Amino acid sequence: MSESETCKLDFCDRPVKVIRFGLCSGHYKQQREGREFKPLRKRAPVNKGVCSVEGCNRPHYTRGYCSGHDQRVRKGIPVDGPLQTRISPYKRKREDGKYLCTRCDRYLEEVAFHKGSGASGKATWCKRCQSVWKYGLTAPEYEAMYEGQLGKCLICQEQQEVLAVDHDHSCCPTPAKSCGSCVRGLLCKNCNSALGYLRDSPEAARAAAEYLESFSGNRISV
């Protein structure tokens, strides 16, 4: 049967591409299911426009965005420009020594990544993106906390480019993804680890402080 033929029903002009008793695919399905022949809904016109983000010329996907920017919106990642050109995982390292985070689509310094088992030797997500996902935050929420703390650890006040998310372990004790409501603040790696070793105990932290103060300036003679 020629592809130029249309459905045998008077009210349908859809093409018949294979032998289906002269019916288009939609009406052939109605016949197989034993339903009454009814007009099919018109298909939505294909939008051949481009992404609405300035500087992005990728094809429109949904809600005015290309597929890459639409995923960013769904994940709460800021839509702040065109996406990086996707490259092979074996070429994640750029000539200037920076690595590509495949979640936030940014090239960052090596220290911004944990070790990974891939060809690059680095995790595919940067530390910030891993923290945001693990602790139930969105990227804007993390950025707001970081800016509110002026990029400083809430304990030692040391300023760092990436701060760890601290949460109440009594709420979510397992290392799996937390609920997000027990997040307390952003700490440097050392202070965050110290709280974990002290089991989040204020008594243990005070005892440790008193212990250090008792030996401040005093050395044990040998």
C-alpha cells in the first residue's frame, strides 16, 4: 500500500503507512480494542523554536527551554546562560586544569571535586552539587545560605569556596539522603568532621574546650 494513501474513514485524513485494513494507526488501534470509530485528537504542532535562555540556540523542548535548561529548572539549578558543550567523560579536564561538573555544568578547580572512580579520577558532580542533592536543598537555597554566612564557616569563621552542609544526625542518622528540614548551616570540612567525631554532643564539645584551655600555655615537662 502506498504511503500517500489516507485512512478510509471519511472524517480522517491521516496517512496509512502499513497494511492495516485501510486504517491509520490511531483508528486501527480503536478497531483492535473494539471501540467505536471516533475522530482522533489533532496532534500539537511541533515547535521548531529555540531555547528562551539568552545565548542558547538549542532546540526548544518544553516550557520555553531546551532539554538541558529544563532539567536545570526541575533541579533548582540557576538558569544563568548557555550550557557548556558536552564532552566525553575522558575529556572532562580542560586545558587550564579545571574539571566539568556534569550537574551544574561549570568548570571548577580540582579541589571542588571528591575523588571518583571514572577515567578523570574525579567525581562527576562537584562537592557543592553533591551536598545540595544529599541534604535535600536546592541550588538557590545553598547559595542563599553561603551568601548569608559571607562564605565563612559558622564555627571557625574561615572563608572557603565550598562549605559542607551540616545537619542534625539525630533526625537523619544514616548516610543516605536527608530530609532537608534538619540542615543547620554550612561548615568547613574540619569543623563538620569534628562535630561528627564528637557525636553532636554539646557536653563533649564543652569538655573538649575545657581540656584545651586547661593545657593552654602549660607544657608537661619530661
